[in-house]
Amino acid sequence: MDPVKILKRAWHILWNYRALWVFGLILALTAAGSSGGSGNNGARFNAENNNQQYQVPLPEDIREAFREAGKAIEKVFEEGLPALDISQGELTALLWIAAIFVLVMVVLGVVMAIARYVSETAVIRMVDEYEATDTKLSVRQGFRIGWSRTSWRLFLINLIVHIPVILLLVVMGVAGLVIYRMAASQGGNFAVAGIVGIIGVVFLAIFVVVIVSIVLGLLRHFFWRVSALEGVGVGESLRRGFALVRENWKNVGLMWLVMIGLGIAWALVSIVLFILTVPIVAVTAILGALVAAIPGLLLVGLFSLFLSGYLPWIAAGVFVLPLFFVIAFLPWGLLTAWQQVFASSVWTLTYREIKALPVQLPETEIGPVGD
Amino acid sequence: MSDHILELIGAYLDGELHGGQLRQVETHLDECQSCREEVQSLQALSTALQAAPLPDFPTPERLAAEVALRLPRTPVKPMSRRALEVGWWLAPVGLILVWIFLSTTLLIGNVVTITNQIGLLNGTVTQLVPDAPIGTYWSGTLGQFGLLTGASLQWAGMTEAFTRTTLPPIIWQVSIALLYLSWMAIWWARHTLQGLGQPFDSGSRPTVN
């Protein structure tokens, strides 16, 4: 397998198969965040005023605090918020609007998840089809081949791959609770030793789970492609994908190392590109503001029936803000879309190359003739 | 009779014809000199082949071994060369592990510092986490000597605090990234120039016997 040839081919597909960009854009909007880095920029927290000794609240204090908070909420519902000039009726309306907003966001989240997995399936199958028959599918055809049971399987595979992360969160939550209890109830060296021990366990858990997640993330490329291109179920995809990677671990490992290097290079290049495209983003931001203003004004009119003053504007702004962001940051979304399509194409081509490779027999080393 | 039965002669000689087809062939052979000669010719060939000694076909295992002997050989590499190769491929993996280790350390350190500073740990880890803000020693000293005052002292303090806190993680992350990119650039160059680049094959060109 020649990784450079695969990269060149993926580059060619990226620029010559524009229908993929649409799916890449959907992936950029729905999946890019979940496949990114940790987001830790390395900045350390530095409090200015930390000479004060804080007292850990005891459980009875917490109960008292909850009681007081409950009373305060009751009072707010009875009297409204006089300080902000919000009446009781407006407060109720605001809460309903907030509930509707949450509902809309949940529905949007489900729609985005569906769009993501349909697009993942479509990109994998479109690239495979292009390689096999040199046929370019249209966006409509892409949606048709993406809209299948396979996209559901891709979701399930992704869920299984993320199980270690979920377990880590549980471990960390339990560890955090234990640390808090130890610090609150016991003092002295015992608590310190316990906390140090738990920090060590959490460190180890994070370290191991990050490595496991990286390996599973790599395997996921093949699980997905087995499922999408061979049309098999989740269990069979996991089994075949794992077997495929195990048999070709050198080729897969090399491709993975190369892709990590390209990811680093892309991170550096994208900083420059993001800065260079700021003027374009400024233009799309104006466009986004104009487009979002139409539904925004309609919502302001609707909310004015229940709210007064500046409240309808704020509520409508919260609703149309996602639309504004999508349009405003479209140029940056397109950059991420290209990255998504390129990466997906590389892994699809790698999968095809590996499948085409003959089964390797155990290599025997032969000494030079005449020795 | 013009309809010869040449296409059926093979099956006839192998005893695969039955019923009407067999009778048709036999009747035709009684009448047709040409087909009879063809049958005799094929029978003679079959007899000759059966009489000939069988060629000495090797067993599948032997054939595989002989083919393996003719395949390009991988020369035995010295131990030092092998170690170098393994090291070359482990270098990027090591960089990734170092990056994960340092990031995890930083994350844990930040979480412990924040939880301690907001008082959730009841001050039990003050021995481990510095309670005081990051010092601005150099700018402070310059200020004491009156070399920096007012806004310039404030700027110097902020710069020093930034250098001490934010800069180190950025530096080590950029360093790891640059080392990784260097490894990749070398790999790419080797691949392009020499056609190498597969894991554990560096420097060993196959030789055909």
C-alpha cells in the first residue's frame, strides 16, 4: 500500500467531486465538533484573590440553601422580577419560550444527528462508487444512498466506540465525589493521601482511556466502511473491521501516523486560513444578519403578544442566533468540510487498498545464499 | 451421410453416452469411415498417454517451498540496524504518548488547582498546589529598584505572568508538533526519493536471486 498515492488520489477526489462538499458541509456542521481535540489551550487558572480560606459547606447548610432558594423562586413567581421590570405573566411566558427553545434544540439535535450519519454513509459510498466505476453521483443520489439502515448502524458503532469515554466520566464522577467526601469529612494526612491516590487513579484512567479512544477511533474508520460498503450488521462490522486492521496493522498504522501528521499541519494551516478569510466572514456575517432578521422579526412580533419592552427582542435573538452563526461562519465551515471529505476519502481508499491486498503469509527470513 | 458426430466422439469414448444418443453414434460409426478413423485416432492417443510414465509432480508443500526459494530475499539485517528501524517507527508514537501524558497532567493540575482555589478540597492539598498566585519575581524586583513604575510595571508583570503560566504549555505543544512534522517530512522525502516508507523496511532493498 502506498500512502502517498492514496493521499494524492483523495486530494484529486476532493477537488473533482463537488457533490461531496455538500455532505462535507453537513459533517462540518454536525460532526466536526465531536471529532476535534480536547479544546484545552493549556492556559492555567490563576485566581487573584485566593488568600481567603474557604469553608466546605456541610450537608445541612446545603439543605438550608436549597430551602432558601425554593422560597426565593416562589417569591419570584408570585411577584415577578420588579428589579428588571418583569411581571409574573411575562416570567411565565419567558419560561414557556425557554421550554420551546429547548424542545426546538432537542429536535434540531436529532435532525443533525440523522443528517450526520446519512452524510457519513453517503460520502463513504460515493467515494467507493467513484473508485469502482468512475461514476460521480449527484447530491440527490448521494442522499438516496446515504438514507439507509447503514446510517443507523454507523450511529450504533459510534456509540459503542464511545463507551470507554462514558465509563471514564463515570469513574471521574465517582472519584470526584469520593475526594469531596474525604475532604469534607476527614482532615489531616489521611485525606491528603486519599486525594493523592484518587488523583493518581483518575490520571491513569484518563491516560488509558485517551489511548483506547484513539485506537477505537482508528478502528471506527474500518468498522464504518465495512458496514457501509459490505452491508453487514453492527456485530459483523466490528468483527470484520477488527480482523482487517489486525491483518494489516502495519499499513493501517502508517496511514494513521501520516493522518495525524496531516492533522497537525492542517491545524497550523487552518489558523492562517481562518485569519485570511476574516474579511469574507465579515461579509457572510452581514448576509447572515439579513437572513436571520426575517424570521427574527416574525418571532419578535409573535413574542410581543406575551412580552413587552426588550424581552421579545432577546427571546427572538436567542432563537435565530444558530441560523446567523451557520451563515456567518460558512467560509470556515467550508474549510472544515474539505478537511472532513478529504479524511473520509483517505480512509475509504485505504480500506479499498487493504481489501485488494493479497493475504499475507507469515514472513520468513532467509539468509544470503552461500552463508 | 454428411452429419458427422465429431462433437460426440469424446463423450462416446469416455462412456458417457446412453440410450438413443449412443445408438445414433454407433449407427453413424458403422456407416461413416471418416468418423471411425477419428475414433481410432483418439483411442490410439489415449492408449499412448496411458502407457507413458507419469511426470514427477512435486507435492504442494514442495512446490510452495521451491517458489519461496525463488522469491526476492530479505537480507538478514544487523541488530543495530533493526533497532534503528524500530526506533524510527516508534518515534512518532512516542511523541503522541508524550503529548497525551503532558496534556493529562496539565488537565489534572488545572482541575485540582481550581477545585482547591474555590475551596472544594477544604485546603487539604495546599502542600501539593501552590496557593499563592504565580509570582512576578523579575518585574517585582525591577519595580523595587525603581526601574519600572506605573503602567510599564503593570505590563511587565502581566508579561511575566503570561510567560510563566501560558507560554510553557504552548511551547511544549508546538515543539511536539514540530518534531512530529519533521519526522513526517523525512518519511515523505524517503518515500518520494527512494520508494521506501513502509514500516520496518527502511534501508533494506529486496534483492532478486
